[in-house]
Amino acid sequence: MCRNIKTLFNFDPPATTDEIYAASLQYVRKVSGFNKPSKANEDAIHLAVEEVAIATQKLLNTLVTNAEPRNREIEAERARARNAKRFGLENQE
């Protein structure tokens, strides 16, 4: 589940609100153990996701680096190549 959380810092263009929310949702799902919470826990999970998203946005806004921003397309291609090598999909599309 946590493998779906992507690095969000130092990209051009910067991480979107949707990407931050998705990462927050994955984090809360992992730590809570709920993929789909019961009605009794739905409000608590939603609140936690919102709070984690806010904290994540604050973190991303305050981090600094001297490194050049990474290009999303290049990083995505590198990830596809790593996955192809890892899972033996070099000849498949």
C-alpha cells in the first residue's frame, strides 16, 4: 500500500493538491489498517487525511534545496524502466 506514496518534493511542476491528498490517504490507510473504514470510523479517517494533507503541504512549502527540480516525465520513465527490470517486463508493453 505505501509503495503508492510518491515523492512530492522538488518537482517541476510542483505537487498538486490531488497528489498531496492521495499520498495522505495512502498514509492514513496504512497506519489505520483500513482500506475502507466502517461508517463509525469514516469521519475520523476523513479528518486524519485532511490533517495529514495540510501538514504535508506545509512541509513541502518550507523545505529548501539547492538541487535542480526533477522532471516528472523523466522520473516516470525511470520508474517504468526499474519496474520492467524488477518484474521482468522488458519485452512487454
